[in-house]
Amino acid sequence: MTDIAISPCLLADLTDLRNIAVEAYNDHYTYLWHDGGAWYLERCFSEEALRNDMANPNAVYFMIQYQDEPVGFMKLNKDKALEGYTDAECLELERLYLVDRASGMGIGKWAVDFAVQYALESGKRLVWLRAMDSSRSVDFYEQNGFVRWGTDELDYEQMKDIYRGMVIMKRDIA
């Protein structure tokens, strides 16, 4: 699909990154929260939070575009250990969010392939992530070569208890 482009986000892209993050989050995740996600959006996707996170040399953000329009973003943590592995061996796919209008078009698979290629070029042995056990994303990641590795639980205030469960998934690449 040559209509898809994935490019690094720079500080100059902060407003676009924030806008696409908020749109994608609102499209898919407001049901998780007692407050409709307001607390989480401020914590993770305010301009200040994104600016601070982008200043972390271990974090890298990518904008995902389809036909020259932003449709999502991805955040990778370049050196983030998974239990049983070292930082140097692992890349964490912390976030992969697409707006609703971009779902089901193969863009998510394209983004996962991009993350795996990025990890390979960085000398990593595996890519890992955490996915909500109540979402369809677990099936998506399994279809894209990830296996279940463990479980976790979120302890965010304002989150409804029923949605706190997470599945830790990994994909060996080397």
C-alpha cells in the first residue's frame, strides 16, 4: 500500500500528534473510564505530556498517514526490557492508535511491520507490547505474529474495574 506513510514525529508536529492521538483515543477508548477518558487524555496526550515524553531519548513517536492525511500514531520505546530479556534485546510497542475511519484497511498491519523492521535494524531480538484483554487488539496482534507472554493490570484512577486487565504479548524477530 503506497498510500501509507510512517514518519518520525518532531516537536514541530506536536499539535498534529496531539490532535490525532485525542481523535483516535476518543474513537475507541472512552468507554473504559468513569470520566469518559478526560483524566487519561490530560495525563498522556496534553501538549505538555507529549512534549515531555518526546524529550525522552528512549521514546520515539511516528505519525501514520493514509493518502497524506494523519490517521494514527505509534510510540516505540527503543530499549525496554521484558521479563527474561534485557533492554538491549527488546523494543516495546507502547502505543499504536488509529482513528476509526482508518480501521480495517491494513494500516495497522503495515505499522506493526514497520515496528518490527525498526527493531531489526536496531539489533533487537523481540518486540513486545501490552494489550487490553477486553479489546479486539489481542486477536489483531496474534494475527500479526505475537504470542501471549503474561498478564498485567492497570491501576489508573477513573478506570472502570472491569477493563483493567492487560495481556503482555511478544514477537520474536531474531
